[in-house]
Amino acid sequence: MRVLALRNSGVVWLTLMAGVVAPSSEAVACGYDSPQSVSRGVLNWAYPDSLHVIGAISREVAARRLPLANFNRAGPDLFGKRFRATKTALEKFGELLRAASSDPSQLAFSLVLAEPVLWTRFEPSADGLHAKVHVASAEPGDLVLVTGEAVISEIALGRLAVGEASERGLIRFYGSEKQKSDFIGTYRHAGGQPIAKWGASHAAMPPAAQLITDAVQPSGGNP
């Protein structure tokens, strides 16, 4: 109970900190808006050891089992292309969750991408959970998932199952044991196949943003 109380106080503090840098939740800064605003230390304080996911993701990238996150690419995000690609991935992640369970009684949960500290809340509706991207932080009492941009992109593309990502340490869960077990029990297979290692013929893996952009490009469109 003490741990949950501390975590809930952390959620409140994260929300207050967000209010310092922005007047409303719609304008809350994340790393896509302002790289200098990223404060992963605050995230790690509120959710102890949450930044271990970055180490786990780095190992998967080095082993060529995950693409490089588009947030980590050099250069400015011209016209917000990287953010839009990540937003698309998060929305498609929500679609996968609805495909796994359309039960309107599914509880809301929050997810944060560790690289840009971008928060998304998945809220219930008549046909299941829908993504509300770029919110201030989690709501008190929410199950919180800490993961990375490339992880969500791969799940959204059906290349990585939620259960596999959890087992590899690519997603960390913060909440009650019941919340965690219910989530894994419902969504373990969302995302399809486990991570598949790319063949030696691939000189380099494309960034997560390009994967999502390619996935949503209409067939027959210009390359």
C-alpha cells in the first residue's frame, strides 16, 4: 500500500511539473516538442527502475531485433513527421487492443514512451480502448506501462507480441498485481509474432518512424 501511495504521489507530481511548462494538457511539452524538456530522471523517480527499458531496448537494437527509435535519429523533426509516425503507432496499438478485447468494461491505463517521455492514455469506449495521445501524465490509480517507441511500432506492425515484449524487459508495468495480471492475460498475444531477428542481408534496420509510415502508405501510391 505504501508503494502505491508513493507512486500515486509521483503521478500527482508529474502532473504538477507538466503544468509548470504548459498551461493545458493539450500543450504539454514532450521530447518531440522540445528535446531539452525531456526529464527522464523525474520519470525514474516516479516509477523506480523504469529506465531499465532503455537498456533492454538498446540490447535488442544492437542484436538487430528492434529498429532504432526515430526519436533517437539525428537532426530536427521537420514538420513533426516523427511525432505523427509515433502517434500513428500508438493509435494502431489501441486498435490491436480492441481486436483482442472489445469489452467496454476494460479499465483505462496509461503508457509512456521513455525516450521522449510522451504520455498516452488508453480510455474505454463502447468498442474497447482508444488512445488519447500526448496527455500530461497518468491518472492516479492507472496501470502504467513504460516502454519505447520502437517497441510500440513493432507491436503495431504485428511483429512483436505484448507478452514477448514483457518477457524481454521491453515493457515495464506499474500498478497492482491484479492490474498487471489482467492486462497480460487479456493482451498477451496482441501484436502477433515474437521479435524475429533480421537476416544478414539487411545492412541496416529502418527507423521505427519509417516502418510505420510505410505501413500506412496507401497501396499503389508513389514510393
